[in-house]
Amino acid sequence: MRNRNLEIGSYVSAYVRTIRLRRHLSQEKMAELLQISTRCYQALEAGYCGTSGQTISLLLLMLSEEERREFVEGLAKAVQK
């Protein structure tokens, strides 16, 4: 179970960074969009902490349909590892 959680956390961390860079956003702006502190966002992106269901929900709402599909498919792969 712990390895699965690490895989999921690593995937989410990498994906939020990908989205931030793809949209040319600062960490501060991304944190604002996800309604978390900048410090918490930095820890999330660095893989030092997990994320809440609320943050994942806000992330999904800001994604395009294609990005949501990309996120969910990648998440499914991370779970299967």
C-alpha cells in the first residue's frame, strides 16, 4: 500500500508541475487557483506532501477535457504499479 501511495503522490506532484509549466504560471498563481498556500503548493510539487480531495477537485475543474483524461489515465497507471 505504501508503495502505491508513493507512486500516486509522485504522479500527482509531476502532473501539477506539468500543468503549471504548460500554462506558464508561477507557483504562487497555481497555489491561488488550487486554494492552498504557496508553501503547501511548493511542498506538493516537490513531492514532500500529499494532497486533499478538495485540491484534486479544484485541479480537475481547471483542466481541459483532454487534460482530465490524461490525468486520470496517468493516475490509473500509477495505481497499477
